Amino acid sequence: MTLPFETALRGYDMRQVESLFAEVDGALATDSAVSRAAARDALRAASLRRRLRGYEMRQVDAAIDQRLAALALPDTRSGPA
């Protein structure tokens, strides 16, 4: 999985970020309220490790905020047609 983050000398662990975002993006693609709630919990509880070379932290933090906002919105796809 390639995420649109720059690498930095001090950044978040790339494998950990990729794993977290794979779970969250998978939940965003479903209609499952349980999956979406689990993804929200995973984002809120995430304690990302810092590495000498990793994903730029501000970019990752902004993407986490965006996904939390998307997970908080009601799913409009399942509404009346």
C-alpha cells in the first residue's frame, strides 16, 4: 500500500501507519456500522511509533483527523433513493 505521505527523518513508523489506514479505509468502504465504529476506536487509540525515517507526522495527523470526520458522518449511501 502506498499512501500519499512524504517521508521525513523523524516520522511515524510506515508499516504501522499503513496497517492502520488499511483498516480504516476498508471500514469507510463498507456500510457496516460495527466496522466503522471499530475503525473510529482504532484511530482514537492509535499510538504511532516514531522512527528515524518515517511518514511526515503532520500529514499523517491531518489524514487521521479527516478520516475521523468521515467516520463521524452518517452514511448517506443507504438513504432512500
